[in-house]
Amino acid sequence: MNHWFNINNYANSGPVIGYRRVAGKFGITDKEDGVRGAWVEKRVALIKGLQANNYRVIPVSEFTDATREAGVSRLHDYRSWDILLLEFGGTNLQFYGKQWEETINLIKCHKGRIIFVNDDPDLTFLWGLLEGEDWSRWTVAANAVNTDAVSHALKCPDGVRVVDMPMHSGIDFAPFTEGRTSKLVYIGRPNGRGQYLDKKGMALAYSKHVQICGKPKEWADYEIAVAANPQQRDRRMFYRNFAGCLSIYDKKHAVTGWRTGRAYHALCAGIPVCAPVGNPALSWCYPIRNEKDVESFCKLSVDMRKMIWTRQRDKLILSSNQDLIKL
């Protein structure tokens, strides 16, 4: 079976990138399982962006079943690459110890530049696994606007360069949809977001205009009805059932100016996004200062919501000119 990403069929002859997820499986199809952490759309957009800039991308990670069945092949050992690109992944060595060992071995074999692509401020690189490393060859490409704060949050060693790389670049936009319900949807956990969700804060988790989706046990203290998270392969269509997305972030995301994933997934799925004021990376979202703002949004006409979505989409397109060549 052939796939758009085939290492045996090179269209490019430029610099070679060895691409590895530091831990966890690597998927690039529209049939992937998983309700968290799959990072499929952005991975595909990143690879296609690199290819468009004449890079040759060689995968050196364990594939998901869906990707392997699609006919994508990988290399299992080190080759001489121009750049080793490492994608963020799980940091629990109890579960991912063997994969981290493989990653460290690749780093030690590679003598050139290293780029660590990170889209989660809670999943830093495990710097302590590398003794005597030359950190000057490292670049952290983070999906956040405040690079100094990112360096601090990720505990980057001295010498590591941190750059802002908007990772929504290249993701396809589905057309606008009015949704089947007038509610906003929030997919995720309540951790670190109490000021927006709790009754002592904005109490958005209790709003009749908000549908919470996640694991019921994580929301047990709220005593509310929680819908199930969609699978990765179904997420885009799931978002299209709603009038909009509620993108709520924790303090670390706000300080670093992190581009919270759910906001971009939802906008690309065809619905507008609402977010509390305070994260500079989400200044393009419909502003939420209290529950009344949520109610006001949900009462907007379909034409108004379409206008908001169109403006948000256009702003993202203008801001997504990531320059992969300069990484």
C-alpha cells in the first residue's frame, strides 16, 4: 500500500531530517485512535511544510497500527542526517523508559543540529539524561509567543535557543458550520483552570450554554454531566456539532503565551472559538470575561457566528507564516 509519506520515494534532494518522537507512537493518518496527545494534524502539517521547503524527512519512531497499515515505512537505526528533529512526547520513564533510551542513543550518534519541537509546556525534554551535552546545537521550537517564559517553563539548559513556531501553519480549514446545538464545547480536564470553571470563579462548568467533554472521574468534584471525548479520527466532525469552542487554559499557558491546541483544532473544524482574556496567543478569540459573555455568544445569529469564524480564520492564516528554513 502506498501513502503520501513514503521514505522510499523521495521527491526532495535537500537537507535530510531524522524525525523522532521522543516517546510514544507516531501517527500520520486520518484513522488514528486516541483521545489525547495524538498530535496528528500538526505533525502532518509540519512534515508537509518541511517537504515543501525541500527537506527530506526520515521517520525513526515506532508507528501506530493505523500508520503502519497505511504502508508507511521507517528506519530503525541511525543514519547521517543534517538535522535530528525530536518531537515532544511522554516523560514518564516508568512507561517510556525504553523509548527514551533509544532517543538518547540517537542524540549521541548525531553530531549536528538538533531541533526539539514542543507543543505542550508540561512535556519538556528530559535534559538530565544527557551529561556533557553541547547545548549550543539545540533549538527548541515551541508553539508559544513568549520565548523567555518558555525557556523558564521547560527548564532549558544554558545555551539552548528557543524560538516561536506557530504550529497551526498548514492545517486545512473545514468550511464554517452552524452546529447542531447552540452550546460551546470544552474538551479537556479542569486541572489548573478552576478560576474559570469553579463556582468560586466564572462557574463556566455549570453554564447551561457549555458542554464539558472528558473523563468523568477527572470531573467528579464538579458533579456535572460529562460527555465522552471524541477519538482523534472523529474529533473534527465532533467539533462541528457545536456553535463554538470554549478554550480554557492554565497559568503556565497564559504566562508563556501558548497556542492552546483545542482552540486551533476547533477553528480548523469550522466553528468559532471563545476564550477567557489573558493569554496573548489567544487574543484572536471571542473574549470571555464572565458567564454572561458565554450566554451572549450562544445567542448570536448564525450569520454573526459565521462572521466571527471568518475573521478568526483570516487572522490565523496571516499569522501562520512559519519559516522552517531558519529553524
